[in-house]
Amino acid sequence: MSDLTRINERINFCIKGELWEQIPKFFEELHPADIAEIINHAPDQAHNKLFELIDDEIKPDVLAELDDKTEADILEELSAEEISDIVEEMAPDDAADVLGELEVLRSEEILGLMESEESEEVRELLQYGEETAGGIMTTDFVAVRANMTAAEAMEHIGSLDLEEPIYNAYVVDAKGCLTGWIQLWELLKNSNRNMSLEELVEREIISVNTDTDQEEVARLAAKYDLSSLPVLDWQNKLVGRITIDDIMDVLEDEASEDIFKLAGSSDTELDYSSPLHAVKSRLPWLMITLFAGFVSSVILKRFIDHHIVALSFFVPIIMAMGGNTGIQSSTLIIRGLAIGSFTEKQLFKLLGRELLTGAVMGAICGTMIGIWAKFMVGSDSEIPALFLAFTVGVSLFAAMMFAAVFGAFAPLLLNRAKADPAVASGPFVTASNDILALLIYYGITIAMIAVRANLAGG
């Protein structure tokens, strides 16, 4: 058992026994992120009491680590003065995140109580969209002029009061436009102390604009192994930077969002315990599946109406294999879109590959199910076993080949339409492929029966 688990158990024991005076000594041993985790998992009615027991010096750090639901519970009980005291000690981006969750009037009241310098920084961040580079950046950055020497730059950096650690200094011109960057390590070298930054600056800049989507920010940071990214406004002026902790948060949020969409739900379920909220998130997708079931039942009825009972034995296999093939393709494409592993120019090549992949898998599985169908039905069917085996095998081959292409095409189409491609997975692809697999199966069956009838008549 880890130390954190042991401490968590002791704190929970104190909560149940209302032994509040014993809890602060446990908090003294923990990192703010660990304290936030304990509060997140504590009973709702204990959130505010636990937060009160934290040392005032680390309250800003703990508040920044809480999940949205717990944070909202705590902020609801705090006065505007208490919140302003806390957010003034937070990094500007974290303070903006906290105030952005409050009603506008209350947020303005708190900003009015803050020191003017801190409040202006937070106001600037609040104007940007929540999921844009501007919305997740911090205005805590180091900008130096190209005409400075390394020694002058270090003296300037040492005079700054920064909330977050820095590893790079950004070099700007007289208008504040970014011209390059330099590692602090280069400034510390004795051999560079009297050299101009003009000679030391790295001019290959990877930057983002304030309106760049946070997912693109995370993709760039991961691709180029960056610990921070400079953010520019529409005039190409340096206005902030995005730090590695925020990039990691974006990666986690985007991954969670996509995973929930794969299941036809929403990550907001994590913040609420109400069954009604869970129903609201899941029911729309289940309605798609239910509607697909209605359509499927009509198609299945046609099978029975044509007295092809033996063929109905293989419907679950056809539907399952088509659905799984579609999910495999859509998941692959969604992942590729998320990390930018292919371009639109590769679209037709990609669809062709999925078509060939589906055809090969369909041929293998179709042959196997054909053999199984002949063995399973034997002479008990109203139609010849070999004919039935061929029909089932060809149907599975066609269903899997189509599902592979459809599973790849759906997220690409949604991405082109500027919609989230993750919604193309899960219930959407599964429901669509169920219907289409049955239609393919039914169509091939009717065609094969017609061919057999013509041959028999001839």
C-alpha cells in the first residue's frame, strides 16, 4: 500500500468520525496535487471543510489541480474577497481558468478586488476561447531584445517576478514581434557573456496564434518535443506562452473526450453523479442504436418472409464482423487525424488501403464462415448447403470490405466538414454498419436465389 493510499484512508476515517482537527497534519506531508486528488474523491459535503483546512500558502496550487465539479463546489462557498486573495497568487492562466467557470458578474466582482496588474493579465486571457491557444496560455514569459548581451539578458531575467519556471527566453524586436529564442543555458555560459543575443539567437521558431485550437497546440508540442510554445497575436506580437503542464492537460482532456465519444457518452459524466446527467449524455447515442435495431428488424423480417430460415442463423456474425471492421478503420483514422500523421493528399491512398485491407480480411473470414455454414447446416436446409455456404461467405466478404471503407470515410468526411471526427466512431459506425451489413447480406441472398432459380429453370 502506497503512502498516499494510507494517508487517504486515514483522512477518510477522520471525515467519517468528524475528527477535522487531525486532518491538517496529514496535508502537511502531501504535494498540492495529492491534496487535490484526495478532495476530489472525498464526499461532496466534505469538499469545503477540507479546503478550509489547507494552509493558505498552498490553496492556490490545490485549487488549480481540482476537477471542475469540486472546484465549483468550493468556489460557491467562498466569498469574493477570499477568491480574489487566492487567484492573485495563481499563475495568470490558472486564475483565468478559475474565473472563467464563474458567472460573469461574480467574475467581474473578483477582478475588481484584485491588484490592477494581476487583474489586467487575467482579463486579457479571459477574452480568448476556452479551447484555443489564447485560452490556455500564460502571460508569464521572458522577452529580451536582440541588441542585449547575454550578461544583460541574465540581469534582466533575474529582475523579473515570474510565477512559473522558464527554460527559454524569447527574442523580440522593438515592436514586440518574435524574432527568435534562446536557451537559458546559452546565456549562462561564460564564453557567451559578452556576446550579443543577435549572434546567439535561434531563428527557427515554432509558434501558434491565439486562435489556434488546443488540439493543434498539443500536436505541435508532441511532434517537436517542446516544453513550451510561444503564442502570437494577429500582428505577430508575442503575447504569451503555453507551458508543458497545460499541454499535458490538453492531451489528457482530448484523449478522454475521444474515448467517451467512442462509447457514445461525454466526459462531463466524470463531474456529476446524477443518473439523469448520465442519461442525458448517453441516451442520444443509444437512440441511434435503437433506430438501427428497428431498421434491422424490418430487414430480418424479410428473411423470414422469404422462408430463408437457415440464412438467418448467420445474421449475428455478419453484423458483428461488419461492425468491428468499421470500428477498427474509424479508430485508426481518428487517431491519425488527431496526431496529424497524414494529409488530405493521402486521402485516396488511405481509402484504397482500407478497401484492400477489408477485402483481404473479408476473403479470409468469408471463406471460414462459408466452410462453417456448410458444416453446420448440412442437408437440413431448404436450400443446398454449398449454395448457402457460398452466399454467406460472399456476404461477409462484401460486408467487411464495405465496413472498412465506410469506417475510414466517415471520420474523414466529418473532419472535412469541420466536425469532430470522434463522433464517427462507436455507436454511429456500429449502427450504420449493422444496417448496411444486413442490406448487403439480404441483397446478395436475393440475387443468389434469383440466379439459382434461373439456372434451375434453364
